[in-house]
Amino acid sequence: MILVFAVFWSTITLLFDGLLFVPMVCQLLTLNYASTQGTIVSSQVTTGSGEDGTVYGLKIGYTYTLNGLVYNGTRYRYGDQWKSFDNQWAYRVAAKFPVGATVPVFYNTRHNQEAVLVTGWEGADLFMLAFMTPFNAVMLFLAHAGWRRWLRRWFKLPGGGVDIIAESRYIRVRMTEWSSAGSAMAAVALLAFLSTFAVGFSLGFHPSLPVMNITWAVILAGGLLAGGWHGLNIRRGKFDLVIDGQDGILELPAMAGRKTRRRIPFNQIENLLVEVVNAPKSDSESQPQYAPAIVISGGTPATEKLAEWMDEKKAYEFVHWLRERVPCKNALHHPLAGRF
């Protein structure tokens, strides 16, 4: 089911990426176009019916002469076939190019019939790039998750594929599923998502290029800060589960509800198991998470979760790996352990 969703999501996302990036690349290439003078022969705002109301477009025509030949152009810029709810943009461009006006026309020197009235990117290009960023982030997350599962299936990665660092005395296991790059990407996706609402509702879908340059500077800076902070915490060992076989101590990371690290002697560990967190009651509810956990002996046994993962197989493989290194009094086995 997850594979079907991933393929569907990726197909739709890549389709819209193509519709966005191809015109952006073509528009970037117009920076090398030559220029000549042309005359606007038609300029009007078009309207149509969208799902949520009236949409507006631009229909423009112009002529220009090269080497004694007259050419007719109809392209304002690459990607101008898209219609928008932003009527102010359409009327603003139509007013900028009134009928009869003499304007610069930029043409492809290899194909003189290819021409535009503006070169380079506009704010709308970067706005749509921000709009598509969260969808691409989800696509990359699904691809990465699928890649990790494939590696575990065919190469039998120890501990379910967690990062294991063996030192002279300790074994450190990084329990976080997020790398610094993943955290940066998640922050960029979140800020891009929020920016489309902030900019779209205040300035419309065709903001100025300086506005979007500033917006993207904030988005990228936020991503770098988030990724750098998470990477610093990883290097500090904040998310490390530490196995001290010499002193018989299991040190739990400051995560899964713990604000500080906790040291548990081996002789207090009653069991190692996997807890199902937020198990859905129907197929329409959210994906459950699986928490490798330890049961600590005492007057009333307490359970400490080590982490929370979406991958069930990874959780059980990790618990199996951990049981081989940390003794427990009552090592129960999951009824489905044989298939993992």
C-alpha cells in the first residue's frame, strides 16, 4: 500500500515539476537572447472558469523584423499559458504592453521565430518553486525510506539499519531517524509551505522578484540553521543509546519523551520489546509508530521507549540486535519475529 502511494505521489509530483522547471529553464536561457524592436498588435486579459472562481490569463501579440523578414510573436514569456486567480497581475502586464507600443523583443538567434517580451525569472517562478518544495520533500522522503528498506532486505544491515559506532569500551547507537540533511530539508519544506500562504494572501501569486528573493533567503537560512543545530546535537551524542558492557549500564538518549539522559543497570532490565504507538483503528487513520522499549523492574515495572519509528520491521530487528548485547530477565519474543 505504501509503495502504491509512493509511486502515485512521485508520478504526480514529477509531472508538475516538469511543468514548472521546463519553462524556468527556458526562461533562464532567454538571458542569452538577442534583442530588437517590436510593436504590440494585441494585448488583452482573458478570463475563464476555474474550480474556485474566475481565472485570468494574458493574450498578447507583437511583430518584429529581422533581416527584412517580419515575424509574429505571441509569447509573453515561457510558461505564460497558465491562468491564475490573480487578476491584478494580468491587468498590470496588459497595461505595460498596450496596443501600438514599441517594445524590446528578445529572440533566439538560432530560431528567430522564438521570442519573448521579458527575460529571466520573475517572482512567480520562485513562488511556484516554493509551492512545489513540500511535495518534492515528501517524494524524496519516500524514496529515501524505500531505499533504506531495500538495503535492509538485501544486505541484512545490523540493528535494522541504525548507525552503530563501536568504541573501545562503548557501543553507541544513533536512535534518531533524521540526519542533519534531512532536518534541513524538512525545515526548508515547512518554511516554503508557510511562505506560500504568507506571500500568496498578502501579495498574490505574482509577487515581485525582490520579495521572493528575500523569501527564499529566509527559507534557506532556516533550513541551514535547522540542519546545523540537529547535526550539532548528533555530534554531541544527544540521540545516542550507549551500551557500556564493562559496567553493565544502558544509557538512554534524551528523546522519546525524556528531556535528559537516563542510565539503567543491566540487572534492572526486565525485558526488551516493541510497543505500538498510536495504532490506527481503521485504514483511514494515521500510520502507527513502533517504539523499541525496555521494561525496568521494580515495585511496578516501568517502560522506557528508546525511540519511535514508522518502520515496524526496523524496530523488531533492532530489538533482536539489542537483546544479543544487553541481557534481560524475561526476554519475550514477538509472535511475528520469525518473519523478520
